[in-house]
Amino acid sequence: MTGPPMEPITTLYSSNLASYGESKLTGYVVFVAILAASGGLLFGYDLGVTGGVESMESFQKQFFPSVYEAEQDGTDSSPYCTYNSAALQFFTSVLFLAGLLASPVAGWTTKRFGRLVSMAVAAISFLIGSGLNAGAQNLAMLYVGRIFLGIGIGFANSSVPLYLSETAPFKYRGALNQLFQLSTTIGILVAQLINYGIRDWEEGWRLSLGLAAVPALILLIGSIVLPESPNSLCERNHEQKAKEILQKLRGTADVDWEMRDIIEATVLSKKVTMRQSWRMMLKRRYLPQFITTLLIPLFQQLTGINAIMFYVPVLFRSLGKGAESALLNTVIVGAVNVVATLVAIFTVDRLGRIFWFIEGGLQMLVSMIVTAVVLAVEFSKYSDGILPTGTAIGVLVVICVFVAAFAWSWGPLGWLVPSEIQTLETRAAGMSSAVFINFLLSFIIGQTFVSMLCAMEWGVFLFFAGWVLIMTLFVFFFVPETRGVPVEKVQVLFAKHKIWKKVMGEHAEDVILENKHGMMARKAEAIEGGVDGKKAQDDSDSDMDGLIEERPSSVWQQTYHVPNPYSPMGSEGSGIEGALSSRASQMVSGGVEIQPMDSVVEEDTTQKSDSGKDR
Ligand code: BGC
């Protein structure tokens, strides 16, 4: 799964954020985040190293002699077709196939045994893969090595983004979560720099492929010395240990409210199984979110970014430039990718998601069209397929404009938004389907781009431009702004949306009403807890109108056969008071009544036997 900034349940769920203890960005949490983000380096390194290695002559000679000959010869085929080799494309894409297949196992391992176990599996698998690749004597070794790297990516991407979100203080969660995307782009750049540095070495590709072991070693050390995430410990009934780690991460003993939310969320996540989560997501009520969750990663890949990322050195060689300048151009593209990702990290919460989606989309659209036109016009002028330097620089600039646009829009948002639009009930299935689609499309593009380039020539860039237009229109008409919207509210955005509400049918109204009751409940909770009650009251007052109106919620009842916890007709009375007391004293999830949180926390800290062995 590609750098999937996957938000943990508590990230968006927490209804008591204002009451969390003093939530500092401690040195310890920064250390934890940086070490864990090496998982992104690992992923990025792989993305970045591939194309450069494929463009190296010694590598081609040994493993893909037909490509080498086509390049040396250069006369009998179109410049667009030099690298058209299914074997070469498989080298690129098999990684994603392996990652795709490993992801469900990785998801299960992450939940069952913890985030650190998955990180360790990722690192070990990566070490094996980089060893096999560096020492490869034949194509089979090369492919098997890539399969191990793919498994590593499947595990790293299922655990690291989640871990980053779970250990970060809520105020910095967005930024620390995006650290994964940033470290992915840094990994890409480092790989490109190494490829450039060793370009004149005979068999230098062995070093390029072997150095993937460095981020893997860092991650392995990380998986040994890092603390397990509090959420994962709670999931496995080690609440006391979780609390101690949370206190250390936050630099304060005052973590009771956050612990409460973590426990509440993990109780829910334990009750809603993956199967239930899938079943719910396919129902009309959740369909708009499901469709959006599938389309965003699909569109992210259909921007053509990985055609550029995997094949930019190959592309520049195809454009008639020598190996050295092709690799240098690639480094420039990689650097632009990093810098533009930083722009996104610092502005995405201020300017919002939709602004960047649209701006990035338009910028990508223009640059793809310009690339197509330049190539169409210029290649027809130069029959030897060698573009003049000025034109080649022009193409480089346009590709940089494209990559910058991607890096501050669909790059980070392609992961962030699917994680933000999930409800708690559908989160598990939602995120794994996003990851699945991302890997699947990465595989398909890795496997087909060079053949598409050969068959469609410059038209391939128009193909991607067409998709960019479609996705930009999709965002404009269908994706609600999620900046600063808590998870409880996200479904309301869809329920009020003029098109999606039709898809949801009568459920749209249910969602809106339930949300109002939920707001009331939070007010009750805050008043009861005596914490920042005024703020909660202010927040919820605007949602009070019309609360008396009754309508039982169908989905909760149908799916779990339980009374709607937000219904004013709940077991403890009717109307506003009923809603308040009902929600304040119980929360129902997955058909199981959850005890009032105070008693849960108390019970956890006093009665539960906690082995505390779980780091
Ligand atoms: C995408 C990758 C891409 C990378 C480039 C990620 O968000 O999922 O497929 O290679 O960005 O920086």
C-alpha cells in the first residue's frame, strides 16, 4: 500500500479533544515519529530506484539484453518503443503485486500482534529482498527479490502510517501523519541521487539495489526500540502499559481523557469485524463514502504519477538524452517532489483539501497537454529521435510542474481524504480497499506504461490528461471539504450533499438526525465530566434545533439489531432528556453495550491483570 496516511480511529473520533491533558510535541514523540517514518523511506526508495537502474547499461546487458540492443541500435524502432519489454515492466510492477497480496495478511498481523511486529516483518522482508537484488545472478533472483520487497512494502504501509497517527499528539496528528508521504518522497530522491552518484560504476546497480537495506535496518532497529502504540496495546488488553506509554509520549501524567477515547475507540474497533465493516459499507447509507474511497486512490494513480516516477529516467533516455543527463533530470524531478510535498504539509489545513485538489488538477492537466503537444511536434521534426537540448529542458520543466502539482494535491490527499471520510464502523474495510486499489493501479501502470507509450506515443500523456480532467470534475462536484471535520460529522456532509443524498435515500435524513443527537450527547458528556462544558455547549447549540423530531435510525438497528443509541426514544426516556441520559450513560457498538467510560478506565487500572510485557 502506498504511503497510506491511515488515520487511526481515535484521530478523528475523539470528542473530548479540548479536555486532553497538555499535549506537547515532546522530544520523545519526535524521535518516535522520525524513526517510524523510515518505513516511508523504504517505500520511496523502491519507487525511486527502479527506473534509474533500468536505464543503466550494465543492468540492461545482464538482465534485459533486448532492451540494451534496441537502445544501442536505435534505428529500427520508434524512440517511444525502446523500453517496451514485458520482462522489464514486470520487474517494476511485481513489487506492487506482492504488496497487494501481502496487505490483507499485514492488516491482520498489525491488528492481532501489534504495529511493531508488522514493522519488523517489513524490515526483515526488505533486508532479504535487497540482498537478493544486490547479488542477483539471473532474472529469477531479481524477481524473487522484488517480491520480498513488495511484501515488505505491504507490511510497512499497513503499519507505519497507522503507528505514526496513533503515537502523535492530536494537535500534530495531521502533520506527523503526512510525515509518511514526506519520507516517501525523500526515499525516492535519495534513491535517485544514489543512482546518479554511481552512474559510471560497472555493476553500480548492485549498490543502488543493495542500499535499500539501510532504511530497512533503521526500521528494524525502530521495531525493537520503539514503544508499541497505546491503541494497539489497548486492543490487546494491556491498558496499564498503554497508559504508561501514553504518558511518556505526551510528557504528562494527565492522559485520562485521551486514554478514555482510545479505550472507547478500541472497544468499538474490536466489536466491528472486518466482515461487518464490509457489509455495512456496501449498504446505501455508506455507499457515497465507499465510492469516494475507491475512486480517490484510483484517480491518484490515473494522474500518471507513477508513469513518471518509475520511468522518468527511461523516458528521458527515450527522449534522446544520455544516461547521465537522464539520471540528473530524474534527481531534479525528485527534489521538486520533496519540496512540493512540504508545501502541502504546511498549507493543507489552512487552504483545505478541495482547493489543492482543484489547483493541482488544473496544473497537472495543463502540463500533461503541453508535454503531449511538445513531443508530438518535436519528435516528428527529428527523425533520429534525439530532441535538441532546449526542447528536452522544456520537457523537464513541464514534468516538474506536473510533479509539483501532484505532490501538493493528489499525493498526500490521495491518502488523507479516504482516511478522513470513513465512519468508525467502516474504517477497517474502507482503508484496506483504498490501499488495495492504490497497489492494484500501481501494478497496472507499472506493467503497461511503456507499452502504452510505444503504442500511443505522445497520446499517452493525453490519456492521463483526460483522467485528470475527470477527477478534477469529480472532486468539484462530489467530494465534500473535510478540513477540520470530526469523524462523527463526516457522514453528514454526504447526507446533505445534493447528489449523494439521493444515493443514500431515506438514510440521509437518519444520518442528519443522528448527528444532532450525537451533538447533544457530547454536550451531556462534557457537562457530566465537568470539562470544558461551555465550549462543548457552544459547539452543540447550533445543532439543537429540531432535535425533538423523531425518527429511529434504521441501519444501526438493522445491522446490529440494537436500539439506536442516539434515538430520543432510547431506553432511558424520550425527547432531549432521554437522548442526553441515554448517550451519556451508554454507547452501543456492534451490538454490544459499552460500559460508561469512567468505569472502564477505573476497572482497567485497578482490576485488569496486565502483563505489561508488551513493550
Ligand atoms: C503515491 C505513489 C507515488 C508517490 C510519489 C504517493 O502518494 O501513492 O504512488 O509514487 O506518491 O511521491
